Amino acid sequence: MSGKLTMDKKVKDELDAFRERVRVEAEKIVFQAFPQKKVIESTYQMDSPFHPSHAATITDATVYPPPSGGPTEPEAKKRKLDSGHGVNGVTTLNDDSHAKHPGKMVGNKHTAAVHEQLKRECEVLAELCDKVKLWINLSMPNGDNFGVQIQEDVLSEIHRSQESAYNLRDAARQDYLTRAKICSKIMKYPHLEDYALALREHDEKQLYIARQNLHDLRSIYAVLTDMLHKNIEKIRTPKGNNASAMY
């Protein structure tokens, strides 16, 4: 049997409807979500968690004694063996009975909250970029013309913006790892004041970096908005001639 396969009309109609939904959602992002994103203005207010004035009060460098009131050592061992945990050297996450320095230090709750807000903003940016990229890819025609080249340039910029969002989102992990190393030094050498000072400096720096990261996110939104708005007609209808140029 010879002949070319064709798409079922119902499936084609569903695909066309999907493309239209993608287009409508993406244009709302381009003309509403991106221009309205103002993630930085509030940081200039004193009550903003990103304001530098919080740096003086957010660090607790105290080494607290380990929790007391738990079961005695023989009883604790018996419970572990009965429950199947703690066998063959395996201990639970919060078990400090074998810790070399069993004291406790608390994390910085303020910077943790700041990191959570920053991560949410980065995730929003990455998600919005995904939707705009899908729209541009679906509207890209076959063939090689200057309009398609403009779409590809815009896609490259959106991809770079996404990569920036992923990198900024990773700031929390880097902060926690570095902070844990400083805290371990404080617990090992509690009589050395410089380690406590280093922890305060680290927390102050993280608050500053988080604020700068929000600046970076605003800049990304501004660049994307400018590029998309200047080239919107070439993105919507990419077929053109070499007399056109991307702004």
C-alpha cells in the first residue's frame, strides 16, 4: 500500500488549539508578567528581610549544650537494637551520642527565609521562560530566513536567563555548606573569637548577596522585556527579508 500518511483532522484541531493556548499564555507573560515583575523595590524599605540593617542581629554564634533528659546510654542502646536502628554503626540523623563535639548551634533563620523567597523568584522566572520558549518554538516556521534567526537569538537569551535563575537558586546550598564549616570550627575552638566573628561576617555577606541576586533578577526581567517587545512582530510572524534586523 502506497501513499502518504496524514494527521487525523481531530488531532490536528487539538494541536492547533494547544498552540493557540500556548500563544495566549506566552503573550500574557511578555506583556503583563515580565513588565510587572518588581522584585527589588521592597528591599529598600526597613521592614524588608533583604534590608542590610538586619545583619547586626541575625547571627547566633552560641554553642548550646546537647539536649538533656533523654534515656540513659544502656537504655538508648537497647531501644536502638530492638528497633533495628543503630546496628552495624548506623545511627540516626540527630543522634549525638557519638559526636566528638556534641554541642548544638542553630542555623540562621533569617537568611534561610531570605533564601526561600529568592528560590521562589528563581523558580518563577525559569517557569515563565519555559512557557515563552515553547511559544517561540511552536511558531517557528520551516526554512531558513532572517525572521527565524531573530527567533533563535531570542531563544538563546531566554535560555541564558534560565541558566542564571538556576545558578542564583543554588546560593542557599552554597551558604549552608560554608556556614556549617565555620560552625564546626566554632564548636571545636569555642575560645577563638575570630571564628564567631567570621560567622557574623559570613551571614552579613549572604544577606548582601541575596539582595544583589534580586537586583540581578530584575535586570534579567528588564532585558527580556526589552528584547521581546522590540522584536515582537518578528517573533509573531518570523517570515521576512534580509532588510529586517533585530533590535
